[in-house]
Amino acid sequence: MSAVQADAALAPQAFLPEPPSRRIEGHGTPDAAWQAWGGLADLPPVSAATLVPPGGRAIIIAPHPDDEVLACGGLMQLLHAQGTRTVLLAVTDGDGSHPGSALLPPAALARLRPQETLAALRVLGLDTATPQVVRARIADGRVSAEIEQLQTLLQQLLRPGDTVFVTWRQDGHPDHEACGLAAALAARLCRATLVEMPVWSWHWAAPGDARMPWRRARRLELSPEVMQRKRQAVACFLTQLQDDPSTGKPAILPPHVLARLLHPYEIYFT
């Protein structure tokens, strides 16, 4: 198969539609069910130095402000400690998280959510220069429609030997999946290494779910200090943590969602 044929086989249409079985509805799989499953503890361990070897560069792709902390807030701290140069690509400004809200209209979200990211990076012990933050400013909820623009941006950003961290191509959220697909295509063309991260997968999947790529899954252990900073960084995303009285809708990240994402380890699909 030629490179062109291979890229065609990975066409966005093959990945972006969200099957009913992967819908993000209700409370999802309880965290207790995940913690009772021995498969998570049995995953092969991985270190930050293995994920990004010395001298390498990490590119972290966040579909929305907060995804970078929820998916890899621990890893970001470890990469900083080992001196890895890191670039954070903020794909959207997250202005579509509260449709119809009088309290948090899109203009307010576009201003507040990037500020929350910068505050979270400071809490993680990182400054505004490390990682370097690049903003794509693609509309929230429209990443699949702008996937070619995102792929082009990534091809301009990536270098051979980079390690790209991105939400999994079948994570269940359309923006997450579009980011994963664009990154996969760009990484192949640029000879970069792709590492995918589950975020919403913990909601719709079940322990041992055959749709999850467990053979590629690796477990990064986090120390209590690293985990504490990650929890404090998540607390910076106030727009996502509070109920919206203007619409009557609950928080985007209620306790049962955070419970699945805040453990002393992170999972990576290598």
C-alpha cells in the first residue's frame, strides 16, 4: 500500500462519526468498576523517559482547555523535571462548552478557559514559556470540519523524532477523535511518534472492553506530590467544575467524571 493509499484508508470519515455505543451520556461506567478490574494494575509500566527519550521533544495536543491536565498533567510535570522541551497545542478555546448559557456565553468562555489553562500550568510548576503554548483557535465543536487545517498546522509544527501526545482517535468525543486522527496523519508524514490518551473512554467503555487497545496501553505511575499538583491544577478550571444556574445544567466535570480521571497513574496507548 502506498503512502497515499494508507492515508486514504485513514480518511476522517472512517473515524469521526460517533457510534451510539460510544455516546457520552448519563453517569457512565462507575469508577469503582474500573478500580475493581485487575486489568488496569496489570498494564505494563512506562516512564516519562521511555515515552520521550532524552533530547526528544514532546508535543501535547489539547482539544479543549483542561484536556492537557486531565489526560497528562502528571506526565507534563515529569517531562519538565527531566528537561524535555514541550509544546502545548491548544486546538480550541473551549467556547462551546455551555450552549445557551447566560452565565458563560461563548465570548466569556473564549476568554476564561485559556486563562484557566495558564493558571493550571503554573500550579503544575510550569511557566508560560515551558511548555510553549500554541493556539490553533479552531471553533469548539468544529474540529472535524477543520481537520485539514489542523493537520497542516501540525505538519508545520512537528519534526522528525518528536513524540506527539493526543486524545485517542476513538475517545467518543468528536473533537477528541478529530484531533487524534489529524495527529496520526501528521505524525506519520513527519516521522514523529504518536501516543494516544483516553479521556472520555472511561465513561462509555467497560473493564476489559474489546474496543479499547489494551495491547498498546501502558501505565505511568505518579508520586503523591505529582498527583497533588495535578488535582490542584484541575481545580483551576472553574468554568467546568460549577453547575450553571442559567441553564439548569450540571457541571461539565462533576465528581463522578473526575473520579475516573484523577488516579495516581495515567494510561497511554503507545
